[in-house]
Amino acid sequence: MISTNNIPSNFANAISPFSSQGGSPVGEENPEARNTSFKPVEESAETSRVQGRRDADELREGRSTQDPVEERSPGDEQRREQERDQQAQEERLAERQETEDRREIDRLAARDREVRAHEQAHQTAGGNLAGAASYRYEKGPDGVSYAVSGEVPIRLGSGNDDPREALEIARRVQRAALAPAEPSVQDRQVAAQAAQMEQEALRDIAELERQEQIQQREEFQETREEREAQEKEREEQAREEQQAQAERDRVERSSREQERQSEAASQLFDLNQRLIDIGVNRTVPDAGSLIDSNV
């Protein structure tokens, strides 16, 4: 039963059980008349409010309200509230720091992939003109080192005086310097230097081709003169051969004519000899007179 009669105002919410019949209410009876040595339970309004907050805290912390706890003063509750606020603030700061660390790690990882792809493009396009890539690293919040910049050395000089090889090297260097999707300022400077080398090589090639043409014309002229001299020599040899052949033919004709005349004289002598033998001629003419008379 809840009673507010004849109870001081500061105990308006006190709860007292029924007393036994004929006995005094609990708390007003004589100590000898009480059945127990414990003082009756009394609860003030302030104690009720504190106990309500404590029970709510225990529920949030997973503790049973039935567990015996030590009563705390309002100052203890204020300190506890401050500790909870500080812990919550620290948790928020930790979460914010974790988020920032994750963003930094993602940024560094993306930069690492970008840098390595950039330098790999240089090496692929440069071929044997490009050296090994070197990187500058930055350690992330996770303790891992990420590449944040890099470079690839590349050979510009050809090492000889062949302008055609210098032209090929200059063009390959330009392709290597501009191979990445986003060439850096240094990449563009190397490409510009290689373009200047290309122009110089083109001028050298033009001069070399002009000299080669002059040399070819001179060689052609020399070859033509040699051919003409050889042709004249062959013609001279042919004329000499023709003259020698004509002389041989003349000598051969003269020899044949002499043989023919000698044979005719011999036949005439034989004829005259037979005429003498048969008595037609009395003397045999001289061979010379027979030839003279027939000539």
C-alpha cells in the first residue's frame, strides 16, 4: 500500500509494507517488537532518479539490473558521462583517421600503378635504347612502400656517323618519350630534343645523298669513257685484223696465180714436146718463150 498520510514531505514516495494485525507499522515499531534486525528499505526521490539512470547504463552495457552495484554520487555520474563522451570522441577520431588512412592507401596504390605503367610504356617503346626503370618510393599508413615517381634512362646518340641510323634512333626516342598516356614535362623535353636530332639527321641524309649522286655521275662518266676507249680499241683491232686478212688473201691469190701460170707453162712444154716427138715441131721452145708467147 502506498500512503502519504502523516509522512514527512521528503518521504512522500516511501514504500512501506503492511504491518501485522495489532502491530505498529514497519519503521515505527519498537526494536524489540521487530521480527528482523534489518532496517526497513526506504527510497527517496533522488535515489529513484539515480537508480533509473544507473539501470539504463547497465542495460546499455549488457549488465542485469539485478546485479548488485555500488551507489554512485551525481559527481560520479558526471565523470562517467564525460568518460563516455571522450571515448565516443576518440572512436570518431579513430574512425576518421582510419578513413583518411584508407583514402591515402588507395591514392598511393593508384599512383603506384600509374607510375609503373608509365615507365613500362617508356621501356616497351624504347626497346634496346631504354635502360632499367628506377623508382622513388613513399611509405603508406599500412607500412607498404609505393612508387610515387620513376624514370627510365634512354640513349640518344648513335655512336657513329651514319645519319640514317641517327634518324632511326631519334624517331624511336620520340616514340618512347611520348608512349605513356600522359607524358610528363621531362618526357616532352626529351621528345623535342629527339625531334631536333631527327631534323639534323634528315639534313645530313640529304647531303649524303647529294654526294652519292655526284659520285655516281662521276663513276658513270668514268665507266662510259672506259667503255668508249675499249670500243675504240676493239674497232682498231678489228681494222688491223681486216687489213692483215686482206694481205693474207692477196698473198694467197698471188701464190695461186703463180701456181696456175707455172702449171700452164708446164702443160705447154709437155704439148710442144709431144709435137716434136711426132714431127710437127723441130725444136723445143724455151719455157720462157712459151710463157711470153702465151702471155
